[in-house]
Amino acid sequence: MKDVVIIGGGASGLMAAIIVKSKVQDQANVTILERLEKVGKKILVTGNGRCNFTNKHVSENKYNNPSFVKPILKQFNVSKTLEFFNSIGLLYRMDEAGRYYPLSENANSVLDVLRNEAKRLGIVERVNFDVNRIYKNNDRFAIESKNRLVQEADYVVVAAGGKAVPVHGSNGSGFNLLKKQKMKITDCFPGLTGVIVDEGQVKGLSGLRMKAKVNLYLKKTFKKDKKEAIWTEDGEVQFKEKGLSGIVVMQLQSQIARKYSPKEVKISLDLIPHMTEEEIVDHLERRLAHIGNEEVENFLTGMFHKMLVRNILKQRCKIQLDGYTKDLTKKDLNKIASAIKEFDFDVKGYYDFDRAQVTVGGLDVKEVVQETLEARKVSRLYVCGEVLNVDGECGGFNLQWAWSSGYVVGNAIAKRIIDNA
């Protein structure tokens, strides 16, 4: 009888445990060690509590390290994921964007079917077990907690997550365990979170939401006439007191965290992407001719929310709101149109791990065997989930990585146990 121990009871850890136990049955004991008082707490906050657990459009291109991710997704793809969840009792639906949710619209449904299946299989959960170190003891592993409890194992899976949302379990402890095994951890940053910008540039906009084309530029090229965005996407932007948020901004933030320092880049919103700057000027000229002599503050009525109008005119174009439209010049109209097409922000940073959905960075993928996710330096030690340097876009892609990598690890361990029986 072999002992398999999973460190971390999140999405990937639960999947690894269920897969290995379902395949080996009575040939192994499977135990999950969880730092918190309950497994799966982070699952409950995904998708705003609705748990967007996968996506129709999953592909390696939705992740960093796509060549590493591709064969792992192939082993356990979206179709197999849906089949698995259906087999353990979950009913689900797909929305218009290809995102899958439990039919109940409640993340508890996903966690409950996983825990019920683990219980049915005889998987043991040891909660409040905060692992401090892993060491070898007569060719077996000993996993020691901070209060000196010890769990022995023949196979160990590190599925302790990254650093995102530490209150739900991922506090970076998995990285520390792997560092002690002489494995390389890349620099880690918050991912899929909001961006902090110059406060003056968002003055008076807090609470506003609007659709826009979001462009990311290198600062050194932003003033050039023929500048090219290094990243662009359409979506809803949420304005905060000190920054920007919304799915499209969170996607952009991960791009910044992976490749740039905040001071190197600039965010620019195209507030009316379907019109050229010249077309906007023409519209403003017609508007000016139509309204006659009105207060400047009312000039952009019908185009934007008043909060945004004030920011464009006063903050961006330095036009006094208590003035009158008769005093607006062609130069003023050009400035307004330019501000609408390039509503730009200087990036000061981004929110911390407490408000991040994922970790950008993690265990260098070269440290594991791609086909099995076994550590190259430590035989019978495996790694899955967010602890690896893999992060995906918003929309169920990161949970799919958890399911796929957890499956690969569980399957690899099961095969090894069965082959050596």
C-alpha cells in the first residue's frame, strides 16, 4: 500500500487526489493536507462566487508559456473536464462568451461535488496542517507542519497555489517548500488585478463604467505620430478612486506584470473607437452650430456621462466648465477630439496580491518533466496548479489549468503505482 500526499486542497490538489485515488483504488492511501480550516476556499470566490470553471475557447495561446501548457491541456481538455464534472454530478451551462458555470450559479456546487467525490473514494482531508518542510526519511517523504506534526508519503504533490488572495489559502508557502528543494522560482507579481494610475487623471471618475478600446503603449513611443500599441482589447473599464479595473484592464495588467515595469508603459483609452478623430471633430462642429451659445459643461451632453465630460474638458483640455461654447475655438475642438481618442493614463503600479486573481510567475517550468509534472531534481515529487509559472486570461482559463495539471499529476502517479505493483 502506497501513500500519496497532496499539499494544498485547492482546485488542482483536489483534482490530483481524485484522479489518483479513482485509478489506484485500494493500492494507495491519498491524503490532502490543507493549511486552512477547509479545502477549496478559493474556488468559492472565483467568478464572483459563481465559479466560471472552464471556457469553450481554451487553447495554449490563452496562457504564458504556451508550448509548455499545450500537451498538458491536450491530456485533459475542456471536453474531458466537462465529462468529468458531469460524471460526479455537476450540471452546468455555457454563456454567450463560452464561459462555463454550474447551473446553480453558485461556486459551492463545484466544490461540493469535488468534496463528495473525494469522500466517496476515501480520500482523507487533514485541515489546519501548515506544511513547513518536506524531507526524505529512509526513501520515503516526511512532510512536517509548523507545529511539528508529520505525515509520511511515497509520493508528494505540491499544489499549494501561488500568492494571490492569501486569505483563501495561497500565501506563497508552496514556493518556499520548492526553494528548499533547490528549485528555481521566478519573480512573482500580482496578476489579473486593477491598475493604479496618476490620481489627477482619474479625478472625479470613481464609480463610472464604460466600454472602450484599451491600448497599452511603451512610454518612449507614445508621443510618436505612428506609434503602435503593444497590446489592445475592447471591453468595459471601471474607474476607481486611484486606478482602473474591469476584465479588460485586468488582462492588460497581467501583460504589464509579465513583461514590463509600470513606469515603462502608458494606458490609452479610445472612448469612441468606431469614429476617427476627424469624424469626432466634424460632430463637435455640427454640435456647436446646433446648440448656439450654451455653457461649456453641456457641450458633450449625449456623448458621455457628466463625470467623464468634466474630466475631458477641465482635466484633459484645460477648458473652464463655466465658460460658454461661443468661445470654443477649432483648436479646442481638436483638443477635445484628441482627448477622446487618447484618454491616457500614466501607470504607477497595480493592486497587490490581496486583490489579484492569479500569480504571475512561479516555479520555473524547466524544473519539471513536461509530460508528468514530476520534479527533475526530486523523484516522486510532483507539482501542479498555480505554483507553476503558468497563468491565463480571465474567463475560466486558470481553473482549466488547475484541472488539467491536477489530472496530469494524478494520472502519472497512478500509472507509476500500478506499473510497480
